[in-house]
Amino acid sequence: MTDSSRRQKESLPPSANKNYYPAFLDLTGKRCVVVGGGRVAERKCSALIRAGAKVTVISPEITRRLEGYSEKGLVKHIRRQYKKGDIRAAFIVVAATGSKDTNKRVAGDALASHKLLNVVDTPSLCNFIVPSVVKRGPLTIAISTGGASPAVARAIRKEIEKLYGPEFSRFLNVMKRVRQMAMREIPDRRERERFLRGLIGKIFTP
């Protein structure tokens, strides 16, 4: 084993259960590299684009949708296999190829460079995982089982989607305007908080 491969192996995280720190990242203008061009890579790119990231896709072949993204300038496509150094300027790295060896190589390079890394279907190689998400306008609900069962996370997401339908987005926009009005009209902070809590309590009372 060479020194380089030994360092790469040592940089990979253990497969033991992890306690994740939940966070929402502002990716506006951040460079993100997705290695792979299939359907999974497509979904990863779609989410990153919606978050405002600058996305580079590295893959010899990509899906039609990714081709469309590339033509519209939403992603930069490098039409070849992954090479060491491709992730040098990346903030987030996603390994989404069909090759376990390639994914492991990307993971080793990313972790050695202290990048945020997600390897699809392999939580043991990641230093962050992507939750199942319910999005209703300003509301974002993230569900994760810590990699134990993505299927359970998806099932819970579907239940939450029933509880909070598309109309909840409109409700939150109204509440935003009410809060802005309260900030102007009720200068006392405690009185303002009582008003807002009282209003929300009436709406959500069983």
C-alpha cells in the first residue's frame, strides 16, 4: 500500500453509528461537485440548483435532464471520468456514480481535503447525509433516520405531506406579513411575543 492510498484509507470515517448535527446550509454561490451522471446524480443536482449552488457535474455520460441543465447554464458538465484534483475548489462533494471504487476514491480525496461529502447509499463514507424533505414555501421539514432506513424516512415524509399541504405555504406568507405588522405596531417585545403566540395558539388549538 502506497503512502497516498494509506492516507486515503485512514481519512475514511468508521462505519459505526453516528450522531448527526442537523443544519440548513446556505449554498448560494457555493461550488458543488457531483461525480456521476445518472438519475441519482440528477436528483442531487436538482436540489443543489434550487439552493443556488454553482454545480459542476463530472461524468462521461449524463441524463437528458442534466443535458438540459447544462445547456441552460445551470450546471457545468465535464465529460470525462473523475480525476484527482477535480474537487479542489468544491465546498460540497457528492459521489453518485455506479462504481463503488470510484465513489470510494472520491470520498478519500474529499475527506482528505476536509470537504463536505455525501456518497449515495453509503452513509459510512459520508460526513453528511441528505434528509428526506417536505417543502412548503418557507417551511422546510427534514426527516432522517441517520441512515438506518431511508425507506422509513420517506414513509414519514409522506405522512407529513398529508398534514401540511400546499396551502400551508400561503398560510406562512400571511403569518410573515402579520409578524412584520406586529414588529411595526407593537414596540414592546414581550407584548408582541404574547400577541403572536396567542394568535398561533388559536390557529393550532386541537
